[in-house]
Amino acid sequence: MADAIVAEGLVKRYGSVVALDGLDLVVPEGTVMGLLGPNGAGKTTTVRVLTTLLEHDKGRATVAGLDVVADAKQLRSKIGLSGQYSAVDENLTGFENLDMVARLYHLGKQRSRERARELLERFDLVDAADRPVKGYSGGMRRRLDLAGALVAKPSVLFLDEPTTGLDPRSRLGMWDVIEELVAGGTTLLLTTQYLEEADRLADKIAVIDHGRVIALGTADELKAQVGGERLELSLGSAQDVAKAREVLGPLAIGEIVADERGHRLTVPVSGGAEVLVDGIRRLDAEAIKVLDIGLRRPTLDDVFLTLTGHAAEEKQGERGE
Ligand SMILES: Nc1ncnc2c1ncn2[C@@H]1O[C@H](COP(=O)(O)OP(=O)(O)O)[C@@H](O)[C@H]1O
Ligand SMILES: [Mg+2]
């Protein structure tokens, strides 16, 4: 199978800020690559370089066999991009937006209208087709934006944080739409800050932090890489969280995560049920009251924490950039 996207040693600086620091990425045709990382990791910069919107400083990249710099013009007609910030015109209707995009791709008057209608149907926007986008919900806008990216039937599709800012219901709806899309064999590069999103949609996940890929694999491979299990506790008070942390310290095989406000504690352990029993004995001996305790397999959240030393959601407060 040919590779739809190849990036080698991409470097991009904004003044003194190093946004991409030697990023390597290979996406085989017909697969979904999830680019997972916190705010500021370099996801949008990667997408902008690969979609010819931004020139990198070092390295090289090809998409659909075309160089993103030398063949930029030719490449543009082969890719679709739905950005972190919606590109739709607020004052036009859903139909007008798609019709306009189709005309920009020189589809011709008749064909443009047909394509707009097809896409409105496919993205469940027929009822809203003749209303200005101003009145659309967040989920509807994202669907329209995605429809716009598909007008020219691109062979490689880029979705930059397609569900950031959506409520949980719209997010699920968007996941369904994307899953349907990739079932048809589209090559997709998807960026996300949500571990469960990458887990659900991507064949492979590249975890990025500070402009480089720090881990690559399927969701299961990444989880296995972290190893062990997680002992998860719910306690009665912040003091108990601190005490339990100390008492369970000797069992930990990695960094313990304490949520003192939520009265929760997560301890990476290995040894299965025996460790659970051991933990309960230790807590009991110190008379620490445990509301709930359980053992679970590591999640992608744990993967991220283990790899980067910080939680994936830590920086989400900065989302308004
Ligand atoms: N136009 C810009 N000017 C200066 N710095 C930028 C610009 N765009 C992005 N950056 C910086 O580059 C880094 C990567 O940003 P970005 O690619 O947007 O990350 P992400 O999409 O993962 O949140 C961040 O430190 C960000 O602040
Ligand atoms: Mg971004």
C-alpha cells in the first residue's frame, strides 16, 4: 500500500517558538491517523504545513505523492481540510456555502448545485439547507464545515480537532459521521486532544508533544507500552487522599495521580488482584476510609501522563486561543 502522507524531520519556528521540532509521520493510504496532543503541541501547525497553508523551515513532506511546497498548487485540489475554526460564511445558507465552495473548485453551475444537495443530505442538513448558518448549532456548523471539505472528493482528508468545543451529544454525532466517512476508504489525518476520540476513530495514534512524535502505535499498543494496571480509589476527604498516597506509595510502579478536590487517587501498579488486596490491607491498617476501590487496565489518559509527565487535559484552559 502506498503512503498517503509522509513527513520527515519537519521543523517550523515562529520567531523563537519552535512549533515543530523534527516531526516524522507516515500515513498509509486508506487509514486513519490520530494526531493526539495537548494544546500547543503542534497539531495545527502540522496540518497547516501538510495542507500547503504554511511553509516549514526544515525537513520534507509529501501528500498523495506530491511535495507540499514544490507541488503545492496541484496538491490543493487533492486534499480536503476542515479546520479547528469553521470556515463557513455565517451570512450564507448551508446550501449557498457548499454551492460556493463547489464553484470555487470549478464544478460548474449544475454540478455544483447537485454536489451541495448531495452533501447536505449526507450530513443530515437538508432541513437547515436554506437557513443562514448564523442560526446553526455548533454541531451543525461542524458538519457543514466537514461537508465543505468533501466537495471536491479529496483523496486525503485533514480534520483539525473536529469535535473540540462540541457538547457530548454533538461529539457522538460527529464521530458517527466520521466513522461512516472512513468506512469508505478515505485517508484521514485527524488531530485531537481527546484520548477517547483517537481511541475510537484512529487506526494508529501518533502522540505529539512539543512538536515531535513521542509515541506511535494502535491504542492497544500504546496502552500495553504503559504496562501494569491502575488502582483507582475514591476517598472521603482531601486528607485521606494525602494519607492514602503515602500508604500506597510502596506499591506504585510509576507516578501516583492525586485529585484532592475530587477525593480520588490513581496508583499505577502491577500484580493484579494481589496488589488490590495488599492495598486494601495497608489502607485498613491506617484506618483510612475508602469509599470505592478498583483495578483497571490503563487508558490512553494514563499513556499520555506516562509519556509526557503531564495530563492531556492540563492545558485545556487555554483553549480560547
Ligand atoms: N502564528 C503563530 N505565531 C506564533 N506562535 C505560534 C503561531 N501559531 C502557533 N504558534 C505556537 O506554536 C506552537 C504550536 O501551536 P499549534 O500548532 O497551534 O498547536 P496545537 O494545534 O497542537 O494546539 C504553540 O506553542 C503555539 O503557541
Ligand atoms: Mg490546534
